Amino acid sequence: GFPTQPGRPTDDTLDMLSFQRLDVYQRAIEFLALVTEIVQDVPRGHAERSDQLLRAAESIVRNIGEGAGRWSKADCSNHYKIARGEAMEAAASLDIMRLRGLLAAERYDRGIKLLEAVVAMLTKMF
């Protein structure tokens, strides 16, 4: 065969990054994509609210990935707990944005459904 090139996935790399195939990770990515759409449509003057929601959504994704990369169960669980807390924060941010009239009902409902799934899966993981 051909020698592997730096940056190209190998069978070992694909196994190491298997967390990307986890349902919880996929739902978190889906939520982040929704949040990206939401913040693009938020009117000027609400940057702080948008930023808070985006940071929480990104943190969910990052902590799932980091938790999957930890060796000890306790360390792994800690990151999944952080991701769960960030999901709760994101839900509260959606509530605030909805209350302030910055979020359409269908986007709110979709976001909450995704977060409910993420929280349920993360709760089983620690």
C-alpha cells in the first residue's frame, strides 16, 4: 500500500474519533447548527444573548469530545456532566430569547427537543 500522509484519516484515527459517530454528539452538532442559524437572525443589540447561547452550544460539543478522549471513567464522566450543564444553560438561553421575542416558536421547539435528547443521553453516560 501507499504510505500514510499526515492529516489523512487512517483506520486507527477513525477508531480514535469514534465519538463523532455517537448519537449524543450528532444531536449536539445538530443543535449547534440550529444555534448558528438562530444567532444569525437575532437583531442588533442582542449580541450578548447570542454569544451566551453560542458558547453554551459549542461547549456541549467540545465537552462530549473531550470526555470521550479521557482514559479514566471519572474524568470522562466529569466532562459529560459539564456538557449536560451546558445543555441546561442553553435551554435557559432559549427560554430567555423566546421571552424577549427573539426566537420563533418552531426554532425554540426544535432546540428544546434536541437538548432534551442530549441531556437524556448524557445522563446515562455518567
